[in-house]
Amino acid sequence: MIRKPKNIFVEGPITSDRIATAIQNHSTKTTIGAHSIFLGQIRADEKEGSVVKAIEYTAYEDMALEKAFEIREAIFEKYPLTCMHIYHSLGRVHVGEISLFVFTSSKHRKVAIAACEELVERLKKELPVWGKELLGSEEATWKENT
Amino acid sequence: MLAEKLPQQEFEFPYQKNSQELLEALGKKFPVLKDMKFSLAVDKQLVQENIRLKGNEEIALLPPFSGG
């Protein structure tokens, strides 16, 4: 069976509803003993005498989905995971809202936590996604991952 | 950020036989690129070394990523 890249993009912020539903959906998978969840939240950084109000996300979507798929396969290969889910926002996400939701599930906690961390690091480094920080003064500046 | 500096977001560019020559030709046509940090993707794959081009590839100039 050839597996196709799954969509990871969500328009606007990732709601607590979506996160709750994702957790709920795993209650029937009874081999799981541990979930690890990473949530990226928009921070009100001070920039150029102003404060970040929101981030506007854009992506080179086709490449990002191929890349996410490649990373996903590599992490599944490396760790004995039961499940892995990735959601990333596109468009505008305001301060305090969630723009990245990464969810790994395994029999035991150490695997789930290690896989989640590696997945987040790789996504931030390798996905062609860009966040434009929108400032209070109507100006904008492009952010850069470190 | 890059797209904001170029006249068009998407365009056709004359054939160059490899990725190094493509970068040089792009730099000549759009001098603003010289001051910008970006990487090159050919058919959705990042290109680190000089690769041969056929002429129908999808080329993308990618500024530093900032997702998450």
C-alpha cells in the first residue's frame, strides 16, 4: 500500500475542542499507555518598540506536506509509536492561541516523550512554513526559527 | 518577504543548465536577492549541491523557515 501525505494544515488557530477530540479519539486504542502533547502558543514578543499581536502563517504547502510525511515516516521507523498526529495553523493566529499541535502515543511514556520532542524540532527546522509577526502598530516583521 | 521584493510571486524563468547557474542568473535579474537569505528547492526538494536541470522543474526560493 502506498501511503499518501496527510493534510496537517488548519485554517486559523487550533482550538481546545480539536485537542480534546484528538485525545478522546484514542480512548478505544487500549494498547496506548502514554500520550505526549506539544502545543505551540503565540507569544506577545516585543519587537521594534511594539508588541506582537498575531502571527500570519503561510506555507509552501505541497512541499511542506511531503516533508511532514517524510519526517513522520522517519519517526515511526525510529520509535515504537502507536499513533502520531500533527496540526499546524495557516492564516492568522492571535497572541495566546495555539498554532502547532503535535501528538504522539505509545505503550510507555519515554518513547512518546522522546518522539514528540524530536518531531517538534524537525518540524520547526524543516517545514517550509513562514510566520509574519503582526505588530500593534499595524507593521509586520518576519520571524526566523533559531 | 522574498515575494514582497520581487515583481511577481510566480513566473517562468529562462532555462539554465544547472542550479548554480540558475542562482547566478536569478541574482543578475533580481539584484535584491543578493542581500537576502534563502535556500533553493527544485521540485519540492531542497538543493544543497549543484544539480543538473532539465528545464521544466518547479523552482522555489525559500526564506528561513519560521513555522511552529
